[in-house]
Amino acid sequence: MSVSPISTRQRIIQAALQLFAAQGVTETTTKQIAETAGVNEVTLFRHFGNKHGLLLAVIEEAAVFTQLGQTLIQKANPASSIYQALNDYATACLQALERVPEVVRSVVGEAGQFPSENRAALGRGFTQANRYVADYFQTVIDQGQLQTHLTAEKLASLLNGMLLGYAVIEFTSEFHNLWQDRKDFLENLVTLFLHGAVSAGSPILQVPIEPAMNHADLSSDPAPAIVADLSADQATELLRAVKKIGLQEYALVYVLLGSGVTPTEIVQLHRSHYENDAHHQVLRIATGTATSPLRPMPINQWILGKRYGSYTRNPLTQWLKSRKDSQPSLFLNAAGEPLAESELRQQWQDWTVGLTTPTGEPIAIEQTQQTWCVEMLGRGMTPADLSILMGWDISQLQPYVTRAREKAALEQAMRLDQRRLDPKG
């Protein structure tokens, strides 16, 4: 089967894209483009009018962003997470921009010289490309049954704006300290969107509690009648205090507040029970006998609105990096032996001297797990999903759902009051 020859128009567009990417729009002449495409300048002008018309065709017909959006939609599948969707798209978009940095520089520098009709058409091209990306995000949102504060189109447009801004800064300046590298930028960008656009708030808490599941292997620990989660200020103060004491102490409190494990579970952890990469970190929690499967439990980067490192660099990884021993246990006592629960509880009492509940009582170590559960529900996790992570019957989560709704209602009331007081609102 013979391959259809490429049209003259497409040869000119490809030649222009090649030269724009290599030396920029300003330094590229129509004569150079025509010679590269194997046509004369008259043919180029007949198809595109002038260089600005050709640039517009390059952006619209080469359709780097549109093709990227279409490819991402094709890749979307039920296993995709919103984190992976955002990260994959942002990475692919920056890679595409990196291949044509001179085009980015030139478009930014010359945009004010474009005729108004060209700028309008350019805007329409970006809008169409944005819709493809929005369709991709909507697919992932629908598949994951996620609740978001922004529409998929708004999510896509804001993300694209930030990515283009990154490209402009990277391709037009040097020696800035806005971020360490691309990985640092992408990690913070995706976290910002997950924390603010997807995970924040509590619309998912409006889902009614489902009937209790009958799981024979679930924990039968009674749920507290009243959930006493820690405030953001208490958590911050505690983490700040233990950070001054030592790496292990900082890591212990980080794990307690960031993963929802119990004192009993945390002292049973081995180094092999911890796994992490650039996209996640997970603890494997013992659920019963030695032959029982380990239950995965994520460790969060964000604790009550404050970020503590990344998945690859945080209090726990710093503690493990400092270790020079061969002891398999994740946490040790002063003698270098596995930390006992009684020792952990004694340390907790020492760490929390001066920290009290609103009623004046010392804060208990069990409040870290309660804090984590309430925070997960507040970020949008369903009670059904949280019950799977915790290994609890869903009925045990009712006090946590009540507490999360209470906090959400209070935050909403305060936002409404602030909006009322804002003279611009």
C-alpha cells in the first residue's frame, strides 16, 4: 500500500516548525522556510500570506497541544488517579514545550506585534487545545468518582496557564530561585491542585453512610464516642518541638500524624514495610498472624494544611538515611533495640508536656489517628474507602464523619462571614 505524499502546505508547516524551534521566529526568514520545504517564497505567501500567518498555522495545524490532549484521552483508563493524570499531563506538556523553546520565546516576545485577527485565532487555538485536556481530566474525574471545586475545563486552563508560565520563565531567564528544578516544580504544582482543587473541602461528605459491611477480618476496636482530633496549631507545635529533639522523634510524630497508624502498629514496623518513590509512600501494616496479608497505609505529605517534605525527602526518609545499624525495625530505643510500645507512650508524654486539649487535659497519642481520619474525610475520602484503609467496619467511622462535617460546616460559616465583610465581595 503506497503512502500518500505530503502536501505542499504540510511541508511548509513542518519546515517552519523545524526552523522556529531551532532559531526562533524572529531569526527565521520566509526564504529559509521555503528553501527547507523545497518551494519558492511565492508558494509560501500564496498559502499563508506572511510569516505571522504561517506561525498561526504552525500553532493550529501542527497542534502540539491538541495532539497531546488527544493522546492523553486515549491513555486514560479506570486505573488512572487524578494525581497521575495531572503529573503525566504536566510532564508531557513541558517536554513538548522544551522541544520548541525558541518558539515559546518568540511567541511571547512578538505577540504584541501580531494583527488582532491573528491574536484572536491564536486564542481560539489554545481554547480548543484546552478543551481536549479538559475532556481528559473529566474522564479521570468520572472514573474515580472524584469531587472537585473546579470544573474540568477550569482545572485544565489554570494548569495550562501555570505550565506556560513555567516554560516562559525557564526559556527566557537564568539563575532564578523560584524552584529547584523541574521535578520540584511539577511536584509542588500537582500537590497544589490536589490540595486546593480536588482534595480540599468536603463535598464528598454529603454522601450518606452506607450500611455496615460484614467483614470477619476487620478490627473490632470500638469507635470513640467523641472524636478529639488535634488542631493545626497543636500538630505544628508538636512537630516543631520533636524536630529539635532528634531525627527519630521527628519521624515518629510525622508518621503518627501523617498515616493514622496506632502506637501498637508503629512499633511493629520494619524497614521493609516502608516503600516510597516520587509519587507515593506507603507503610505495610501487620493485620494479624504472620501469614496474614499486610495492609497498605499511605503517609501524607500534607498534615493539616502544612507540607512536610516530599515523598522522597521527609522526616522518615531523613531518619532512615541517618541510620548506620543493621537492625530491621523501623524505630529503635536508646539501646538500639526495637522500640517498645510502652517506651513510645512514655516518650509521647515527654514530648507533649504543656500541650493540652480545650478542656485542659494532656493530649493523648490516640488523638493522632483520630486527627488523620478526620482530615482524610475532610479532604474528600469516602467513608467506604477509609474503612478499607483502616481495616474497620464502616459503622465505626460514624463519629469521624460527624466530626468532619462539623469542621466543614464551621469553615463554611467563617468563609461566608469573611465574604460578607469583604467590601469587594
